[in-house]
Amino acid sequence: MSDRIVVTGGAGYIGSHVCVELLSRGASLLVIDNFANSHPEAVTRIQEIANADVVLLERDMADPAHKTDIVKAVKDFRPDGGIHLAGLKAVGESVAEPARYYSVNIGSALTLIEALEAANARTIVFSSSATVYGEDNANPVDEAGATAPTNPYGRTKYFIEDMIKDIARSDDKWRAVNLRYFNPVGAHPSGKIGEDPNGLPNNLFPFIAQVAVGRREKLSVFGNDYPTSDGTGIRDYIHVSDLARGHAAALSYLHQQETGCAIDVNLGTGVGYSVLEAVAAFKRASNRDIPYEIVPRRDGDIAEIYANASLAQKLFNWRAEKSLKEMCADHWRWQSQNPDGYTD
Ligand code: WQD
């Protein structure tokens, strides 16, 4: 791959793994990140792992005062396309601060689109989420599933998907894929990069990992009264390295398209695991106890969702390969080697 790709949010959890994957395929990268929920050390480690340098621009994709610099840097980089990962992603926070979420997430997407148009590089892969699906779809959920996000974060993802489709309909030079991630977990096998959430983790795997490494006393299991095998929530956990390969596969697919397109594609394994199954798998992988307490359900959670991932297989010749055991082993290696995440 000789592509020249702009990666917004490239220092983040997903972004760092996407950068490693693209660099390993010979791509040249411009990484734009404001380090609001990521760390400069991640960029250093990306370059160590891939034995390749990236061009780094520390700017805020959502700050109007930074737009001129961003557009100029993107034009000067002469990209073939962009991957948009920058944004706010905490569901609970989005309920408390909806205006900020709409402003940051939609604003940052528009800035990248404007920059890519200025650079005449109308190819984009957008980091969307299975959160756009409602709770009434039958599992496995395919891309035709009803979209009814239940929180502002999910609605920003849904609105940006439609914004990209509108832009592609207005200008057939645009080629776009909205990747609907299910639940990304795990870490690069080196243990050098991984998930390092600010403050109290919102998500299950980073919380379990912090309990295993002794940073947290116990896990709160949000409800065991769901209509599932063991009463706890079921999700489609996908290894972040498989997810990163999916981004490279999506870019390759877009570069082969003669005319414009804008499609939604699930990235999941097609297999669901419950909270307690994930806890048991992590215990086996880490050989650490994971104390937990059953507490009431978390508002907004759904009982069960897992992907129909056949469209990605059909279009990109991509499928998730790593098992839950590998997800837990790799997540644990990152957490045990970096008990406090990326530190100054
Ligand atoms: C998974 C399961 C919880 C934490 C969200 C976003 C999605 C994406 C991933 C950003 C559920 C249970 C969790 C805990 C628990 N985020 N749980 N105790 O809610 O499926 O998806 O995060 O891109 O867009 O919607 O992921 O990891 O928060 O929850 O019992 O401390 O674990 O109830 O069943 P979720 P999650």
C-alpha cells in the first residue's frame, strides 16, 4: 500500500492500532490529534512498532481556530484519503453534555471533509458504531437493521453517517465507508499500545483489566436480569487488531471503486459473549481474580447485540480472526506491562 492517509484521532486506542496496520502495509500517514483522550507516547510507540515515522499535527479537529492550519497541512500532505476517528465517545457523558458532543463530533467530521475536498482526496473511512442500531433488531444485526440510537453519542455517529452519504450523493467523486464497530477490545500483541481511558473506564474490558492489575477493587456488573444465557448483557467483542485490518481492507475496497459510493459496513465477529463469560475468559488469560458485584442495570444498555459481518467478508474479503482468549491475553499483556497506561 503506497497510500498517503490522514488519520484523525490517530493517537487514540483505535487510531493507534489503525496507524500500526497501515504503516505495516507501507502507507504514509498524517496523524492529527489534540491528545484530549490520548497520549503523545502512543505516537512514539506506533513508530517503534512499525519502524516507520508519521507526520504529526497536534490540533483539535473541532476547533474553528485550528481549521486553517488543518486544511493547509492536509493539502500539503497530498493525501489519497482519510480515516476519521477523532471525537468524543463516552455514552454517559454525551447524555450530560449533548451540545458539546454534537459540536465536537459533527464539527470534526466536517473539518476533515472540507480538508479532503481542498486536497482533492475525496475518500473517507468513518469510525461509526453499532450504537446506531436500535434495541429492536433481531440478532445477528445486519446493515439493513433499524437505526435508532438511544443517546446523543450514538446520534452523532448516525448523523455523520448520513451527512457523508448526502455529500457523496452531491458529488460522485466521493468514496466513503461508514464502519460500524461492535465492541473493540484487546491490544497489539507487543503490549506497547492499548486502551488507556481517562479516569473511570466506561467500558467493560478496560474496567476488568484495571481490576485484574489492582487499580480497581471490583467490577460492577450492570444487571443479571436480562433475558440472556446467564442474565448479563451480551456483546460482540472484536479484537482491535482485527478492527484495524478492517480499515485497511475498507481503504483498498474504496480505491478499487471507479465511481462514487457511500456504504455502511459492520465490523464484528458475529459471536456474542456475556459479561460473565468475558470475566471468566479474562480470569483465565490473566490468572488474576476479578471480584465483581451484581448491581442494577445501566440506563440505556440493551440486553444483546452481535453482528452479521457477512457484508465486510463479501466486499472487503475481511473477517475477524482473533478469539476471545486472544483478546483477553493481548488486553492483559498491555495492562500488565502498563499498569497506569501511558504515563509522562
Ligand atoms: C459492554 C457490556 C454493560 C461496564 C459502548 C458504546 C459503543 C462503544 C463501546 C465507543 C454491557 C456491561 C460495562 C461495566 C458492566 N463505545 N458492563 N460493567 O455499552 O456495549 O458499547 O462502548 O465507541 O459505541 O455504546 O460497551 O463495554 O460499556 O458494555 O457490566 O463496568 O458490559 O452493561 O452489557 P457497550 P460497554
